[in-house]
Amino acid sequence: MGRVIIKYSLIFILALVANQLYSQQSIKDIELKMDYSRPTEYEVGGITVSGAKYSDANAIILYSGIKVGDVLDLPGDSKLQIAIKNLWKQKLFSNVSVRIGEIRGNVVFINIAVQERPRMSRYQFKGVSKSDAQSLREKLQLIRGTIVNDNLITNTHNQIRAFFKEKGFYKIKVNIIEQPEPNLENSVILIINISRGKKVKIESVLIEGDSTLGLYKIKKTMKGTREASLINIFSSAKFRNYKFKEDKIALIALYNKEGYRDAKIVSDSIWESSPNRLTVKLVINEGKQYYFGKVNFVGNTKYNSQLLQNFLDIDEGEVYNREKLDKRLRMDPNGGDISSLYMDDGYLTFTPIPVETGVRGDTIDMEIRIYEGMQFHIGKIIITGNTKTNEHVIRREIRTKPGKLFSREDIIRTQRELAQLGYFNPEAFMINPIQHPEIGVVDIEYGVEEKPSDQIELSGGYGGGTIVGTVGLRFTNFSLRKFFDLSAWRPVPSGDGQVLSLRIQSNGKFFQAYTFSFTEPWLGGRKPNSLTFSVQYQNIAQPSFDGLAHKMGVLSFTLGFGKRLTWPDDYFQLYQAISSNFYKLTNYSNFGIAGFNNGISQNLSYQVTVSRNSISQPLYPRFGSEVRLTLKLTPPYSLFNPETNYADLPPSLKYKRLEFYKIKFVVNWYTEIFPKLVLKTAVGFGYLGHYNSQIGTTPVERFFLGGSALSGFSFITREVIGLRGYPDLSLSPPGGASAIAKYTFELRYPITLSQMTTIYALGFFEAGKTWTKGIDLNPFTVFHSTGIGLRVFLPAFGMLGIDYGWRLNDVVGLILPRGQFHFTIGMNIGEL
């Protein structure tokens, strides 16, 4: 039986081999026997694929374009050549052929033979640093298993060259080698050899042509194409082609702004003037200068032409400036343009079209064609993206109310108010007006992106010769009404915009402070009236050498009420507060009054602040201002008892009830000089006065100046103002001062303004001084300093800062370092 099985198996194998040999021979025989002068029609009876190990055979047949049932004129049918081209286009194969496999009568069987390209198993860089290699990996996004074809090699080569050209390496060489993967069939390793060469910089920029603008002004405009020089020490001299294109556009815009609307760059050329140095040359034809002629308005029915002319603010004979024209028509970010006039009155689809109606020599007459459209009223207000903040918290800040006329100013103001909350990413605000012109209604969709706003403070400060640790929790979007809802504790109830703060400071034995505060920004929920309550207890001790306690306890209560005003405008706010501080002294000698070491003193005060705040956002304001006038005063107790001789009273009675009045005036301006580059200008003055000369200046509320104001202790009894470049408290008398002046100029530029982190660098110039007597105040005889710094805002920890200040003046009686570092924690540390 076994012999029979073996016999038939051998016969079957021999039959298969013979059939294969016959098939191969038959293909050759068929190709030889075909008469190329007399093609014959054949119907495709079947299609087979050979050589495809990793590609799908059905897909290959589909790509070829030939299908069963097609009629071919053989030999020489063009469909076979088209099939080969179709398969080559896929860039999957290194060799493709379409052959006749067999002919049975008028039926032909087609064989598509392919040789697959290799796939990339991995790749590696040679000749570059680890950081550059990582950046290239992120840029190239090469995926394992990708087919290695000419397109992949070329694209990789070009991207690497572009990457290093941006870094100034213009002589870069890239060589990509395909190395077979020993452990994986049909796979290769890409070895990417990179030779960067030396950086190529711009040696000179040549400008040719008649120009009235001046070489300095032209080169200043070309911000991305600067030559290497001592003047441009802070500018990159790298040549970047895309920057060069941008600079050419900016240069023509400069000429157009000056009235040369026909200006053009005739030619540009770049050559290597010396090893690794380039010369850039521009030939400019500026043409003649043009001026505005007559400007007429057509189509305006809402406002007369004289009013529109006043808004346009362009006079006949003025240098032709298309940029100014566009800005006065519709592109003024601060409003005041003609579009703002209409769009603030409901004309959402308003469109002004400037048309040049005639050119008289060097004078251009203009016609402003006005398409007013219809007035739109606000329909629905749609809010999206608020995953944490309750909708009513957002709605109460929105100025666009259903039923009101559409107003662009209200849209901009709403965006500012939402940014001021601090709950949303100001860079991700989305405003989408959804028009319904058939009924004259527009729905407004506000899209917000929540960001973390609660803060955990874990910090240490140095002051009073010791290190003080701080632990604090600040919940800026708290919800008191959900306090008893256990499901809302994630980790605390939130969403109603209330502020809850808990803070503990201590250095162990000599200083402890405990603070609690709560703010409801919309008391009653209908009007923006805020209510704030806070309580703080401090225990301050002195070293004891006699076995007795030497300490001071301070208990403070504050109740404040804030109100948004409507006059002179609704940027104004009024804040009033009543504070009560109790000081209990036990053998304590640092209260500031000689002989007053034991006893109780009370400070009951009333504070009123009128402020106007129009800054764009709290973390990185780009425009706007903050003006604040504060008066804080106590009852004039001594004036109620004119018969009492306070000069003869012991300190424990004279200062049992503290009395004073304190005035502060502070102004902060923010100006965006260039996109994102912001100049902050701040001016502040303060004065602490008294009612009775026999009592004199109160020992509390005095001004201390110097350093960063992060001195560890947070005394209720003093106001510490920072002046970087000088040590803490070094610019004031030991007991404090009654008058102060401070000025700050700070230039800021952001590194990142992302949802999670705000980081910006700054350079500053500061000046300030304190005076023991207010009558001696001289705002021009001050101490000066300059320096640089960095601010990092982390949602969990708040604003962190580091500065290096360089003092410009000496302080009489003190030997101080010329420069020093300062650290800050918090938004307004050290400000008046």
C-alpha cells in the first residue's frame, strides 16, 4: 500500500513540474508566434499577479486598470502600456511588467509581474547633535514600514536642508544610504549622513536706485535680512529666504505708506562675497510720490458725508497712504474708524469700498462707496467650551444682550471681561456671529477654553534673618452654594466665580501667620457688586534672654464692598472697606515707638479706592491702563479731645487708638510697541499723614523701599515696596517713611502664552525713594536701577519671578553689592 502512495505522489509532482515548464515555454512561444503586423482581438479571461509578497494582489490589478472581460488588440494594445504607467505612479515597485500568460482560442490570460520596493525598518542620523536629531525626527515624521522610494528620499533630503538653512547653514550636504536590514526581509535601514558646514551670514545689504527714504530707514524695515555689525548686535545676520521674501513685501509697503504706490523691486541678487558670507543686493524703482485728492462718499444714508469725513481724518493734499486709508475705514484696533461707527449701531454687514476715480498728475481722487446693509439685533447667546465654569458666571459678564442692537464694541468688551476672570485661555477665545438676514437677527456664539486657575503656594522667603515657609491654597472659581453637595467636591466645589483663600506662614518659633479670605464678586447675583471678608492672625516673637516672652499678636478683620460704576464710564470701580487691627504687645520692642513695649493698640480704619481698569487681560496685558486713587484713614480721635496734652501721655495711652490718613496714587500704562512687545510704564506716589503733631506719624502703615519685597514676613504693620537692584528695605529708615515715589519702565516679550503656562522675559528701569517727612518729597531726587528678568505663571503656583537688578546709585552709610538677584512670588508683590 505504501509503495502505491509513493508511486502516485511522484507522478503528481512530475506532472506539476512539467506543467510549469510547459507554461513558461508557452509564454515564450506565444510571444514569438504573434504576428505584430496583424493584431487580433482577445478577451481578458483572467489576471494573475506575481512577485507581490507584501502588496495586495487585488489592489495591484485595480491600479493597473485592466479587468476581466476587457477586449485587447494583441500584440501592441496601448492598454498594456497604460497599465504599466498606472502601476509606476503608485511608487510602490522598482520593476513592473505586464505579460501574456496563456491564450485559449480568443481568450487571453494576463500576468502582472512586479518587484516591490523595500520598506524602512529604522533610520539614524550621523553628523548632528542629539538635540538637532530630535528636532529632525519631529519634523520628518518618518514611520517604520514606510516604502522607501524616490519621493521619500527627496522629501527627506529637502526637509533636512530647509531645517539647517533656517539655522544659517547654507552649505549643508546630505547623503542618504539604504542599508539592507539583516534580520528583516525586504527592509532597509536609512543612514542619513549630514555635514552642516559653517554658518553663512549676511556681510552686506546693498540698495540701489533713487530713494528719498534713506538707507537707514530702508534697512530698518528689513527686520529679517540684517547685515552683521555692531549696530545690529542683537539681530541675527542669518540669511533666511522666507524672511527675505517677507522683507521685500514690507519694503514695498513702506514705500506705499510714503505715497510711492508705483514702487517696485526691479531685481534682487545674492552671492557669496567671501567665505561663509553673503551679499544681498536690491535694485528699487520708487516712482513718483502721490497725494490724496478729493474724497467723496456715495451710498451713505445713516450718517452725512461731513461726519464720515471727520472719522476718515484724511485731508486733501495729504501724502497718499493706503494703509492709513484702510485703517480709518475698517482696521483700527482701537475703534474710531468708520466701520466701528456703523457696526456699533447694529450694521453688522457694513462694507466700505474705496475706489480710485481719477489720477491728476500726482493727485488721486477717491470715492468711498458705502454699503450700509441692515441693522441687526442680538438673538440667542450661545456659550461653548465651559466644562467647569457655570454658564451664569459667563453670561453676567457678556455685554451683548438679546434684543439689543449688534455692537462691535460690546463684543470686544465682552472678550476683555471674560479674560479678566482668569478662568479661560485668552489666546483661544472664539466669537462666531451667526446671521439670520431674513429677520435681521444675529446669534452670537462665544467659545471659551477652560484653563486651571486655582493655585497652591509652597514657597520660602528670607527676611528678618530667618527663612519663612508659606503654604497656601487659593481657589479662584469656588462655589459656596455647592458646599454641602458631596458630588461637587472634585476636589472642591467650583464654577460660581467666588474666591476662597487659605494661607499659613511660619518659621517655627518666631513667626506664624494664618489668613482666611472669601470674595463674592456678584453679591445677590444681579449686579457686579463684590463682597470681601478676611481675617488674619499673626504671632511675632523676639529672642528672649531673660526667661520672659517677647512677642506681639495681631488680629485683623476686613470687610470690603466693591461696585462697578457707570460714570464717567463703566471701567471705573469703587471699593470701600472697614478694617480693624488689634495689636497686643508683651515685652515687644519692635513696634516702632520707644517705650511702648506692653499694652494693646487698635487700628480701626476706613478705606475708599476709586479706580479705572481697562487693561486687556491680567496675566500679559498688551494695552490699556489702570489708574487707582486710594484714601485710608482712621477717626481723628485726638481732635475729639482738644484739651488733652498728648505730648505728656505715656506711649501706651497715646497709641492705644492709632490715628492717621494715607493717600496713594498709582498709574500703570501698557502699550504694544510691536506685536507682543509691550512697554509697561508705572508711576506711584504715597503719603502717610497725621492729625495731631503731638502724636506724630503712626507706627503702622509706614513705607519701606528696596529689593523685591519678598522679605519672608508679611507684616500688617508695614507696606513694603520693591526697587530691584538694592537689598530689601535698604532705601528707607529703620522705622519706615511717611512719603514715597516710584517709577517703573518695563519692556516685556512673551516666550509662551499657552493655556498651561505664561512665560515672558523683561528688561526694566526703575527709580524711587522714601522720605521721613512728606514736606521733603522731591520726585526727581531718587535712586535708579536697571536689569533684566523672567516671569513664569503656573496655574498651580501663580506668578513666579526672577530678576537681576543693577543699582546705579550709592546709598550713604551702606556698602552694597552693585548687582543682585531678586525672587518674587505673586502678581503684584512690591507695588504701591
